[in-house]
Amino acid sequence: MKFYSLLVALLMILSFANAQSNYKSKKLQKMDVKSQYLEVVRFKLKSEVTTEQFLKAENDIRKGAIKIQTGYQGRDVYQDADGTWLIIIRWDDKASADAWTPIFMTLKEGQAFGSLMDFSSARQEHYTLVKP
């Protein structure tokens, strides 16, 4: 009986250790980004546009077609003290970002978003993740 109790305890320990190993492996896989392409857009809003209007338009984009766009990883929004906005859009690669660009302005949410921007202040940059 003592042998079987030890065997069961050993099997439980091995099972727990294996589950922990699988959890850590999955967590590392999520953190390991194979490639990433950033689209960085900096701009100011038109003078008559409120922050609330802009944030609603941003939320509409996030809820829209971009969610299912191939290669889309996510987007972050930042604001500087002088009212400059910065949006960082993360893609798997340049091809995914390039495929989205012509679609964006044909969408209702893209047109609404674009109508809020002061295009004379807009700057767009692109970066590819480099792993040293």
C-alpha cells in the first residue's frame, strides 16, 4: 500500500511539473514575436474637434474591420501635453499594413476618423522590428 501511495504521489508531482512546463512554454510563445512592423502616425486634431469625438472614432476603428484584418496585432494611442496625438499600429509585416491602407479610408469608421485630423500636421513613419 505504501508503494502505491508513493507511486500516486510521484505521478501527481510529474503531472504538475509537466503542466507548469506547458504553461511556461505557451507563455513564452505568446511573448516571442516572430516579426513586427509598426505604423506610427503623429498628428493634431482639427481645432473644433474634442477629445471625446476623437476617442469615439478611435474606438469605432478598434471595433470594426481592422479586428479581422490579416496581420493586425493591435494599436495604441498616446497624447502629448501640446495636443499632439500618436498612434502606433502593430502589424505582422509590411505587406499586412500595406493591404490595410487602401481599405481604411473606404470604411465609414476610417472616413469619420480622417475627418477629425488636421492633415497639415500629420506625419507617418514605419519601422520593422530588429532582433539583435
